[in-house]
Amino acid sequence: MTPFGKIKSKIEFLFESSYGTDSFKKNLKEFKLHILNKKNISEIYYLYDELSNKNDVKESIVEDYINNTFEIISNHLESSKEDIIKLSKWIDSKINEDVDNTYVDIDNVLYNKTNVKSLESVLLSKNKIKESLLSNNTILEKTSLNIPISSMLKIANKTLEKEYNNLSESEINEIKYYSSLNKEQLINEIENTKSIVIDKLKVTLNESVDEELNKKIESTIEEINNNTLTKHSLYKLKQLEKGL
């Protein structure tokens, strides 16, 4: 099976190379089908980004953070083999050429555990990941709005940045605030917002006699409950909360 990091690198290359072409929107739709609509796959994709970014993780918890993250990814890889094979076939049908693996260190830890030499490589890669996570890269420059709106849509950053050029100053500040949250703060903020939004939707559901509207509300509640814990999902929840 092709390592997930290799697959992810090819996906990123696909969107970088197809940006501005007629195939870009089609690729986004297929990306949603193969990744965003698959809970485990989307979480693997997200966690690969988390491990590869400089997140300024505290040294006291970095070992547990890395080990727990790899455990989650390993479990998802094991339970999602069929979906990963389909994903690999999809991206191979799009990209024939070889692409450098941006996530080789993460792949080394997950896939190379068969002999002493492999274990040495695993330890080296793990140390590189640890050093990266301990580095501080959380400062946002006002002139460069490089927002991690969703690690799963990181590959479409050029499109996102173009979209955010039309945002107001208050909306930009709001997104900057979401971007500054650490993992624990993000989870708390999302769970609180989820609770508020779902409660409001349930009130509307109880008061409505429109069957079609009720189905949409129930579908929305289910989607919220299944949402991946990302800054993009928090932003969407906040927008939905404002509209209710």
C-alpha cells in the first residue's frame, strides 16, 4: 500500500498544478468525495498536517502528543485500508509523475518498523517531528493572511486567500482569532458553539411543521455532530450561529 504521506504529497501537487484550469473544480469535488466525506481519512489528512507544522507544543507533553497522534493515525490507517486504496488509485490516475514526499518523516514512523535499520530511521524521523513541534511558528503577519482554515483544504490555499481578500477587517480579525487557538482551546470553542447551534436548531425543529425544512435541520445537526475539529469547522459554526 502506498504510504499516506506520498498520497497526500501528490494531492497537494495536483491542486498546485491544476489551479486556474478547468479541472480545478472537478478535482475539488473528487477531493471531497475521497477525503472530506470520509471521517477517518479526513482526520488522517488533518493529523499529518498537525505533525508537519510548527505548533509550539510544550516540551512537557510533546512525547505524549506525538505518540497519541501516531496511535490515532495508525488505527485509522488499519480500519480504512479500502478507502485508502481507492484514494491512491484516484490520485495515481491524476498524477503519473513522481512527486517528492513532503511527509517522509511521518511515513517513516508509521510504516518502517521491520528491522533495526528501519527502527533507527523511525527514531531519527520522530526526533525531527519533535523538533518541529517544539518550534514556535504561531505569529501571524498582518500583511500575510496565510490562514490554516482547514488542513484538509490547505492544498487549495490560493483559492482561499483570494476569497478572503473580500472579507471585512472584522471578519479577518475573527479568523485570526480562530487561527491563534491551541488544540485545547479549539476543542472547547467548537464544543461550546456546537451546543449553542444545535440547541437553536432543535428549537426551530420543534416549532416547524415543514417536513422538508425539518429534514434539512436534522441533516445539519448530524453534520455538526460529525464535524472534524478544525479551525475551518469552527469558523463555519460561528457563521451558522450568527445566522440563527
